Amino acid sequence: MQGQPSQRLKWSLFSVSALLGLMLTAQITSSKTEPKFNADVIQIKSALSHEIQQRSQLKSKIYEMQDKLNQYKSFPENQQAVLEQMKKELTKAEAAAGLKPVEGDGIRIEIKESPTFSMWEPNARLPHPAKYHIWDYELDYLINILRANGATAISFNGQRIVSYSGIREVGISLDEKTQTVYPGVMQVNFYPVSYPYVIDAIGDVEKMKAAVMTYIGEDYFIPKGKEFVLSDAVGDNKLKLPAFTGTLHFKYATEEKAEGAAQP
């Protein structure tokens, strides 16, 4: 029976290490899509500052993980206490990775087709002039603004946004000659989403609102024939975000055998 705590400890240690490793790997290797639309000097400085801050946080997290692993290895005789600590760390890691539902104060952003422009604006689901199209990189940019300004958890049309989430429009094409867009299907975490786009963000309400309205607010979407609604979700109306339901992709090293070497 004495082997059971040790075995549980090993599996707990593996679970926490794998989960935290996934978070760090995904954040380090995730590509940053630069906005393709009139980014000014302030936006560029903000993006650079955010990137530097993210790198610093990742380094701190790596040192923190290494320190904790060393602590766990230093006290093999107190396996039960270590096991309980590992469970707490696993719970925290799951929350940070978006694997648990969360709730709290935040903001809600709604992007929808404006009734004001409905008399003349082409339907967003039919071919239409490129100047009216909402591109996936614009939505991705909006998410990054929230992340850089106090958002601790985000969802998009009910899909939890995590470090390895993707917002992509699949099947879209553009006629360069006529500047006509033939829309595809917008996907978040590989799930299709459609108008209205609803983005919920838990975190620093005032900071997020100020950043959104400064960098890509109502004035940006109105010329595209879209209605942009930004509202508080606090107190009794606080947000409840679901857990991430996509697939976790683990990457791990494998041993390479020299040519002619015997296989196990």
C-alpha cells in the first residue's frame, strides 16, 4: 500500500508539468498576427510593450516551475503533503489554461449588422465590397487588445479563448480586380461562428473599455456597416465563461535512432 501515494505523486507531478508546459509552449510558439489596417505608432508601441511583458512573464513562470519541482523533489518523505500541494497547483493551472469555467466582472462586446445600413449594405454572408468586410485578423487584433489590457479570461460566441485558440475565416476569397469578397465561414477553435459576434472578457473593466475604444472602437466598425456595442457586465450581471472545449495538442520529443541501429 505504501507504493500508492508515491504512484499518485508521480502522476500528479506529470499532470501539472505537462499542463504548465503546454501553456508555456503554446504561448511561446503562437504566432502574432500584426494588424493590417492603419496601425499607428501608439498601437505599434503598445504591441511591442505587450510582447516584452509576455516574454518576461513566461521567463518568470519557467523559473517558478523549476523552483517548485525542486521543492517537490527535496521532500520525498512527506508525500501526502506534496500530493495535496500538487493538486492545488493543478487546479490553478487548469484555470489559467482555460480548462475550468470562470465568472466575474467584465465587459461584453457585440458586433452585428447595423439596421441603419441595412437598406444599402450587402448582406455579410453574400458577396460584398471588401471595405465592408470584417476580417479575421481584425477580430484577432481586438482579442489581443483585451489580453494586453487586463483581461484574465475571454470567450467568443461561447468559445473560450486560450493561448492556442485560433480565429480564422475558412473558404474566403477576394476578387482583386473588383475588390469583392466572397465570404467563407468564420471559425473560433475550429467551431463555426456567425453574426452577431459576442465577445465576453473578464478582468479590469475600465482598462479594457478604454483600450478598446482607443484602438478599435465604434468609429472603426461604423464605416463597415456594423453596429459596435460595448457594455459593462458587473455585479448581478457578471459574466460566466465556459471552459475550453477544444482539443489539447501535446508535443513531445522522441528519440532518434541512428541508421542501422537496432529497434526496441
